[in-house]
Amino acid sequence: MPLFMDVHRNVDASPEEVAAAHQKDLEAQDEYDVDFKQYWFDEDEGAVFCLFEAPDKEAGEKVHSEATGLIAEEIHEVQRGT
């Protein structure tokens, strides 16, 4: 299954709020055959990065939209490096 990295910018949230949003994504992901693997939060820059497997990037967008209403500004298909 393809692997994607999305980027949320201008996030005005605490680390706890970002963790809670990620938990909501995990609760909604199965409906769209998405597997959110991990996220990273740069609090100083207000940026969140989410790594997920999905049939396509639109499936990841649907999970974010349904679970939190937070839509990523960018979604990139990525390959695992060694």
C-alpha cells in the first residue's frame, strides 16, 4: 500500500491537543483503509507531519476531515529510506 506524508501548517495547538487529534484519526482510520503510522509536531513552527499508509491520498484526507476537521496543506507520496 502506498505511503504518504502530510503537512499541516499554522497549527495553533499544544502537544496534548495534537496528540488528542491524532488519537481521533486512529479511531476513524479503519473506515477508509488508512493506517496512520506516526506523527511529528514542531511546536515552534506550528507544523504537524503525519505518516500514513492508504490506498490513495484522498483516503487520508477523508480521515482527517471526519475525525478532526483538520486538513493538510500538503500530502506527498513517499518511499521508505534505509
